[in-house]
Amino acid sequence: MMKKLKATFPAFVSIALLFGMPACKPKNAGNTVSSDAADKVYVAPGQYDKFYNFVSGGFSGQMSVYGLPSGRLLRVIPAFSVDPEKGWGYSEETKPMLNTSHGFVPWDDLHHVQVSKTNGEYDGRWVFGNANNTPRVARIDLKTFRTVEIIELPNSGGNHSSPFITENTEYVVAGTRFSVPPDDKNGDVPINTYKQNFKGTISFISVGKEDGKMDIAFQIQCPGFNFDLSRAGKGVSHGWFFFSCYNTEQANTLLEVNASQKDKDFIMAVNWKKAEEYLKAGKGRKQTVKYAHNIYSDITHSATSEIRTEVTVLDAKELKDICYFFPCPKSPHGCDVSPGGEYIVGSGKLAALIPVFSFEKIQKAIAAKDYIGEFEGIPILKYESVLYGEVQKPGLGPLHTEFDNKGNAYTSMFVSSEVVKWSLKDLTVLDRVPTYYSVGHLTVAGGDTKTPNGKYLVAYNKITKDRFLPTGPELSQSAQLYDISGDKMQLILDYPTIGEPHYAQIVPAELIKGNSVKFFKMEENKNPYFSNGEGTTKVVREGNKVHVNMTAIRSHLTPDNIEGIRMGDEVYFHITNLEQDWDVPHGFAIKGASNAELLIMPGETQTLKWNPDKVGIFPMYCTDFCSALHQEMSGYIRVSPAGSNVPLLFSTGKNYPASDSANKK
Amino acid sequence: MKKLFVVAAIGCLTMLTFSWGGCDSNTETPAPVDETKKSENGNPSYDPHRGEGKFTKVEVGASLDAAMAETGNKVFGVKCSSCHKLTEEKLVGPGWKGVTARHSPEWIMNFMTNTDAMIDKDPKVQAQLEICLVRMPNQNLTDADARALYEFQRKNDGVK
Ligand SMILES: [Cu+2]
């Protein structure tokens, strides 16, 4: 970290000198904040933020939700990693959500978020996230702010260029970051046979129009290199998708050097409408694979995981007119599409300029077969023929670009730690502001839609050294909010984030806030262990399995005294929260449990599995402060030795006479 | 008169939504005060006999509707019995014996369906809250379920 920073400062300062702009020494960060910044971000107690901000949690595996402009953290939604606080991945009902072809995987790395779109605008129904390690895509329902579906991707070695979506959420895409031998081939090959044996696969996941259900519609097999980011065409370019590719050198070792040899890599343009035609015409090859598809139901309050065994693969080499490459300098990262869909902005991490490509010119070049050659059978368009123009000397290390509603683009500059505003029309730099430090992604309110809102921009920084009170060697990463409504960008807020924030999106609160579910209706609860009122609670022994159908309501558990549990038993606490009111969850914990707590929403049923590990009395209690008598919301379980004949007894508010000899004198 | 108050309240709400302006008493039409309706806690707009909510007149038969009472019994088992006993004994909330004598049918129906607002305003509920120390939850009853529960409470109080 230190080393990186040291390299960053001089580079930044020299760039600043080069362009004759005032050098923003990070030490004087305070100076760059205008005096009205506080007014612009202050949301008074009891008032709402105007925007939801969905932020990737990076290596936390989760997605966070902030309010803007206040920067208040509203929620952390568990997606790919277990969350003991919410019982996610610990309750019996949620465990299947983290199932994969490798079995239960408790962690991942969530990089990018995408809110569902209709006609190129956010529709506020779902937000998608990608898992970068064990390749998957998750769908979060914005009625419940819960992960309701996770689909795994076969033939993939890490899912980075994902979960970008088409303008009507027809598809969510996933492109493998690491090429690997296809799953139906023997993968036991020398690593240095990368060029022969490794393939890059991109997946098109269809999304159900009404229910949002995901399904891998088809995959396209491409040459083996690294797919980095992607964006759907929109408006004029609807029907196309663009993927940035690096390591076209096809190196399999020391990529830092070996994948940075060429002065241009590629952006791949995919004609997905054409791919659909080939699929319909039966040109796909059915391939035997293994991947998990997990769905959570708000009716059964539980998840199911299914292992699927087939995908249809289209070969980009054989089906000539699906994929085209065009060169992009150098190791491109972002490839972002302008609001009208006319321009594709490539950001070469190692390039000193930003190339802007024209969709119209791409179409012309394809029609005229204006190729400079082929790469593994895929035509390469001529750079000059598809180029709209280059933004000269924008800064160092361009990564990502988003757009406002006035024809401007904003690009994050990792190496020179700044956001650069430039005009799409004449490609001139209009403004630049420092970020603290090493900005990765940025997001503009509505910045990837057809009509960006353009009020705010948030930069997500990888390094925050000296920005906050020190907290030992590890510092939180940060977000920085800029007001971009005027000619000059204005830094108005700094706030720490969870995990490592990558991409994020900013959505008007109106689209989402009215749809929030407040509680689950008991009448609709179809969990097999649902207790429909205290009268139906029970404890049932099936061999060494004991099922406890329990209820929670302010402020007692029913039953709260249970005897007759024995060593070697597997006890399942199926707890129904009987409340039917907003914001009254109950929690459940029992001493010595090796998993976590449960947090049970009103009207919901959740199950905690418990293996008693010694003979004696075990307290259990509600973990969520629910009323003035919350501290009373507790109970006891008696555990007897294996083979004991203490009868199964359960009750609340009664004291049965001692059921066995242990107490008799 | 009551209507007038409602109009003022809506106006006020609308203002809130559009301007975050706050609900200044000097910007709304003052509701005329009827001294006879003034409740014990001094809230002039609150009617402690009827409570507050959508029920203004509940039709109650001379004799029991046994089928309806049975439906009420079922809902009781699911949504109420964890806190209320059918005797005079307090569990979390007060025992239900005599509840139909303590309150008008409108008050009970309103309380069962508009719980939070009444806990904040009704002097009798506030007195109970001081004893129980638990806010009665809104159990999101349908109107039909609420009416069935009332019939069940009548049965519990001896109506044949
Ligand atoms: Cu509780």
C-alpha cells in the first residue's frame, strides 16, 4: 500500500504541473471543500434521502445501501457471504442459497451492481450483483431488500464483466475474467497450454419479465483471454453488447508484465440479437456441465437449490457474425456506452488518452468488412475506422466513465487520483477534481441510463490513508460525493464504506420506497414448520431429530421450557414470528450453538439447527430488543444423557410436576 | 365539524409532502373546538367513546352470531391468544373477560385495527400501557376478522 501511494503522489503532481492546473496537495484536502457543502448533504432528522445508493461490498461479498446525499448507511444486504447477524447462510432456510457445484461456499467478492431497467431507465424492481470468485449472479428483490436468486456460471473462472444488463433487462451478462478449459473437457492439462486449451466464455442470462427468474439462455465461446467489463448498447445500439478484453497476449504467468506487452487490446462487440437467431435456428451445442440455481421464496420462507446439467454454447469462431473485435489502447478496463447509445468509451488502464468509438462507424466497418485481420477466427475492425475521437491527456490510469444529462462524461483516473469531466461532443477536458485516493469506479445518478439525472457523482476510492481517524493497519475504503450540477464539480462529502466498494448505482427514492414490504402475512406462510398461533406449537421427536415448532411474540417464546432432549439429538428450532406489524423482528439464540442467531421478520418462519454438546440446562433468548420486557423473552432447554428416559415435555407459563426421578427425594 | 378537521389534516399532510414545510398551526384552518367532546387528556379532537379509526357505527345483533364468533375464535388462536387470556387474568395484555362492557363496539373495532394511533391518544389505553409496559401490536386484521373477533368477545362475555 505504502509503495503504491508513494508512486501515486509524484505522478499526480507532475501531471498537474504538466497541465498547468493548480496542484491539489492531498494534505490540503479541506481547502477543496466549499462552504455550502454541509447544506448540500444535510438531511434533517426524520427526513428522507432523495436517492438510494446501491454499493457493491467487494470482498465482504455483500451489497450495501446508502442514502444520498447524506451518505447514511441504510442496510447491508447479504448476498454471497454468510451473515451471522441475519442468520444468512446459517438458518436451514437460507443455507441452499450459497450452494454451488463445489458445495456450500460461504464467501465471495461482489463487484458490480445493476438495477433492473425498462426502456433504458431504472424500474426499481431488482438489483443484481456478481460473484467474482466462484462465478455467480445474484438477484435482490427491492420489495424485501433480500437476495432471492443466485445462479452459477459454468465454463467460467471468475465472473467480472457482470451483471450488466440490456435496456429492458432481457439479459444479464457474465464474462469470465479468467479463461479456463471448458467444463466438459479434461482440465488436467499443463498450464502453459493456455493458448490451445483455455477458452473465454460469456453468458447471457435471461430474466423473467414478471418474476425476474434467471436462466442461462446461451453462452458464447470466445478466445482465451480475460474479459474485464461490459455494457449493453442502448437506443441506437440496442441489440449489441460490448466487452473489454485484456491479456490478448494470452499469458498464463506474470500477467502484470506479460499481459501488458501489446499497445492495444480489444473491445469485443457482440450482436446478441444475431446470437438469439442462431440459438433459435439450433446452431448451439448442448454441453454437459454442472451449476447451481438457487431460489428463495417469500411464501415458504425458504430456499431451494437445484443442480443443473446442461447449457447451450454458441461458437464465436464458427458463427461468424456474432462477435467482432476492435483495438483499444491499452489493457482496457471500462467500456461505457453513452446515454443515446452512439458512443462507446474505452478506458485503457495504461493509456494516456481515452478513445471514444462510434457505433455507427462500427456498423459501417462491419458492413464494409473493413478488417485488419482475425483473432482465432474473429474479425478485427480497423481502429481508425471505428474511432470517433480521442480525449487527449485526460490524466493517468482512466478506468470508468459515466454520463450526465448535459452531454458530459466523467472518467475516473486511478493513477492520478482524480475525476475528469469532458465533453462528449468535442472531447475536450472541462474540469477535474482530486479524489482521496486512487479512485476505482465512479457512478453518476442514473449515469448508465438513457436519461441520467446528473445531480450527483460518487467516486469510490481504494485508499483512504489520512482521511479518517486511524484504525490500525487496515483502513476502510471510502466514497466521495460530488455535486456535479454546476460547471465545476464540487466535493461535498467523504464517508467510509463496507468491504471494497466497486461499482454502485444511484436510484431516485420514489422508484423504490413505496414498494417496501412491511411484514409477511401469516395467512400466506407456507413454511412446512409454520406455527399458526401458539396453539399449534409442538415438539416432535423423529429418531434423534427433534423438531421444535416455536413462536415468538412480544415478549415470550412458546414453548419456553423444553425437557427430554438427549445428547446426540439434532434439534431444529422452527420459529415463527407472530407479529403482524412493521419493524418488529425477533431474534433467537441458544448457548453453545455453533452457527449463529436467527433474525425472524414478522410473519416469517426460520430454523436454527442445534447439536447439544453436553448434559445440562441451556438458556435461549430473543436477541432483538423488542419491548420493555425483552429481557424476559427467554427460556430453558434441559439436555439429558443419551438413552435417558426423561419424557419430552414442553410448555409456556405452566409448571408441570417433575417428570422424572432426578428431582424426587 | 369532524370533517372540517379531516380536511385540515389532509391539507397539512399535502403541505408536508410537497414542501417539507412542517405543520404550523397558524397555516391550517383551526378546527372548531367542541367543549363537550373534550377528552380527559385534553385532546379536543379525540373521541374517547368511539376511539379513532374508520368505524363510526358497528351494527350489533341482539343475539349472538355463532358462526361469526367461531371465526373470531380461530383468529384469536393465531393472532391474539399469545397475549390475551379469556378470563380476567392479565397475560401480556388485559384479560378479555368483560371487555365488551368496558368499551363501545366502535372503540374496540377501532383499537383492533388502528392500534398505534389509539395507544398514542386514548387515555384508557395509556393507563393500560402503564401497567402492561408493552405496546399492543397492530396485527393487521381485515375488517371481517376484526368484526368476528368482536363477536367472539361478546360470546366470551356471555351473549347467547
Ligand atoms: Cu423479542
